[in-house]
Amino acid sequence: MKKFAILFLLASIQNINAQQDSRVITTGVPFLLVAADARAAGMADQGVATSPDAFSQQWNPAKYAFATDKQGFTASYTPYLTDLVNDISLGQATYYNRFNERSAFAVSLRYFGLGEIELRQNADDEPQIVKPNELALDGSYSLHLSERFAMSVAGRYIRSALRIPSGESTDSKPASSFAVDIAGYYVGEEAAFADFNGRLRLGFNFQNMGPKINYDAGASDDNSANFLPANMRIGAGYDFILDDFNKVTLSVELAKLLVPTPQSADRNGNGIVDSQTYTDENGNEVNEIDIRDQNIADYNKINWVSGIFSSFGDAPGGFSEELKEFTYSVGTEYLYQDSFAFRLGYFHESPIKGARKFFSLGAGFKYNVVKVDVSYLFSASKVKNPLENTLRFSLSFNFGDKYEDY
């Protein structure tokens, strides 16, 4: 049980901050935001505006409309929390098909397994083995709206089986929900300069927009449910095409959770909510704990649609805090003959919104129809990253007819 408590906490609250004055936004099923492929991970978890690949389903499925291969299949594996346990991992498989010049579809399965947990009421009891897990099944369709711009829509079924039996209770049904993504991707014309050719890429994706997920099987409303990790990604990249063999890409990406910010009852700003009582402007005596409980109740009543719109202006600290809810990443990729790749990246999150900061590096090798990618993460924050010192692997196969490269 101790192991499960640790894992459940880390799986349910991915972005946790050790600072007392933090206002971290937490959601259900945070595994949806973990980079499942090594290429994106090697560029600091970005992919909304990078060149199309078979892993585009998670980052921007509109890129499939620009794929140069007709079909592709991927498999990836990411160990998780390797410093604590050895049986937690994230896996993903994807298939895409660009079935004509204008359109493509893709399907994918993402599976997050938390290993085996032994449950006992007493030390001498025969253990009950449970295997908590979460999964997401996706489907997307992308379409060219012009020669250089495409959009896509994706649907997602989400199932989370983290709840475990308590005592003699067997009420541990998996929680489920669904979500949609709306994405766009633009590729500019190749421009000629004195020493190189260049090409601009732009992308956006509004991800995981859908009803809350409820882990309480006995609840009849959303008041005890968790927001999905609805997320906005916008990015830009530029290809420096040095010659027929060498290409360097620089890209930057911004992301923001489209989830309401928790409101604080910490009147003194010391990070502690206690039983202090004070008199408000109307002469009424108010207790901080009462305010906290009311804030929690009001927060839980926000529906997911209202939460998306309110997330742009509800930070207690005003506009300055709202800006801190954006994360950014910068990445670069060097390609030689489209066969060898080397990648670097940096990711930054505000210290009061999760404090994730890390550098990443990665490499890739392509031979015929097979491509292998690996990546590695170095934390630059005092808050430990669950993917720190972890190698991620991805394997992809591209086959079928070739389309002209934009």
C-alpha cells in the first residue's frame, strides 16, 4: 500500500512544487501530457511545429497531411520513476495513413502502467495483486485547407483504473471520459538566402478538451471530479537547409493548461492556511479554513467548458501570475542526409507553477524504412523530475508511396 500511495500521488499530481507559496494546477490523467516519443523528448517535449513524423498524433495531427510517406507505424517505451521502482512505464503505438494528397488519418494507443501492487489487510494475509493503469485511445483526421495549411480534429477515449478496493469494498470501477483536439499546421515556401535556404513552420493544438473525469464511482455530479489536462500549444520553427545533406532546425513552443487556477485562502501569504479568524470589510468574522473549504467547493463546481475560458484570467496574482502559467521550450535538431539526427532542448516552468526545468538531448538513426530514436533528460531544478536520468526509446516504420516534400 505504501508503494501505491507514492505512485498514485506522483501519477495524479505530476507537477508538484516543494515551495509553500506555489499554486500548482493539478489535473486527472496527467500521463496525457508526458512525451511518449523520443524525438519530441530529445527536443524538450515539443512537437507542435516540428517537421512531420509518425509520432505527430500526440503533438499536432495536422502534420500528417504533410507527411512524405504514405503510411507509418510507431512503437515507443518510456520508463517512469526509475529511481524508485522498475515496473512503471508509458508505452505508445501509432498508425497513420496519408491516403491522398489532401487528407490523412491516424489512430494511436497510449498505455501507462503502474506495475503490480500487493494489497494485504494483515501482514500474514495472502496478497491481492492489482495492476493500476491508464490508457487513451485516439483517432484523428487531417485535411489540407490550402496548399500550405492543414487542420485536424482528433477524438480521444480515456480510461483510468487507478482506484483500488478499500477493505472489503469491490467498488473500484475505472474512471473514464473523452476529449477532442483541434490543431493546425503551416509550412512556408522554401526561401533562398546567400548561404542557405530557409523554411518557416507554424503550429497550434488545443488538446484534451472534454468532460471531467470522476474517480468516485458513487458521485452523481462533477463536484468530486477532476479536470482533464486541457492544454494549449503554439509553436514556430525554422529550417536552415545548408545543402543537400545538412539541415538544422530551431524551434520554440509555448504551452498553457486550460484549467482554472486554484484560489488561495492564505491571507498572510505565508503558505499556511490555519484557523486564524479576522474581520472582513463588512465587519464579519471569517475563518481561513472556512474560506479554503468554500474555495474548494466553488472550484469543483466549475464545468470544463467554463474552465477553459476562465483559465486565461483567473490567477489570484493577476496578469503577472497568469503569464507564469505558460511553459516554454526551445529545441534544435541537426539532420544529415535525413538519416542521422542529433537533438538538444531546454524546458522551463515557473517555480510557483511546478518548477520543472530540464535539458534534454537525443539522437536518431534511419535505415531504409526503419527509424530508431533515443533521448535523455537532465533536470535543472531542485524539484526532482520523474523522468530524470531516463533513456526513452522509439521505433518507427514508414512505408508506401512517397509524397513531395513541401
